[in-house]
Amino acid sequence: MATKRVNIRISENMHQWFMKRSEETGVAMSALMALALEEHMVQREAINGVNTMNKLIESHTVGNLEK
């Protein structure tokens, strides 16, 4: 997968958190941030999928009640 470089501003608190985790794990801060963003993206997609399923179930249930 091709990667892109981006720059972001984060709070001092968040910087300290990532710096500590980086020292504890030996993983670069940028890699930890990329992993965190990837996990966030996966979770958001899962939530969107659940919401879509709920709407389909609701519309199917309402449709069956009207019959």
C-alpha cells in the first residue's frame, strides 16, 4: 500500500502520551499514530455498517407489521 506523509498539530498531552507509548513499545510515534488512525477508521466503518443494518431491519420489521 502506498503511503502519504501528513503533518498534524496535537496537544501537548497527546504528544506526551504517544511519546511514552513509543518509548515503552519501541515503535515510532508516527507508526503508533498511523495505527491509531487506522483503528479509528475501521471502527467508524463498523459503526456505519451497524447503523445501516439497523435501518434495514427496522424497515423490514415495519414492512411486515403493515401486512
